[in-house]
Amino acid sequence: MCCIMTGYYDYVLGLIPVSLIGIPALLSVIGLPLTAAVPLGATAAIGIIAHAVFVNVPVDPQATESTARPPSQNSINAD
């Protein structure tokens, strides 16, 4: 059996359709009109996406590792 590793962005991708479908469905069952429930679900989806893009920034581990290292002794100096 293979180990399934779910990360933050896997949860984000799962929560987007849940917020676009589930929140309006729940609010319409409670009694809110569908024309008001859909924008509230979309606002929640936008908030989830914004958090994933701007707060918990996706980072390329190879890019940060290569920029954090000092130049090697074998590098060519143009001066």
C-alpha cells in the first residue's frame, strides 16, 4: 500500500469546490436565497485562494537553496 502525503495545497484544491458548492447549498437550505448564497460561497473560495497565494506562498525549494548558498571558489570572476 502506498503512502498518501497530502499537503496544504492539496487541501486548498479540495476546499475550493467545497466552498463553491457546499456553502451555497447549506445557506440555501437554511433559507437564504440562492442569489445571495452563491456570492458568499465564491467569496469564501476567493479567500482560500488568496491565502494560498499570498499568505502561504508557494516556494521552489531548489531556487531558494541555490540563491541562499554563497558562490563557490571555482566561480569565474569577470573583474
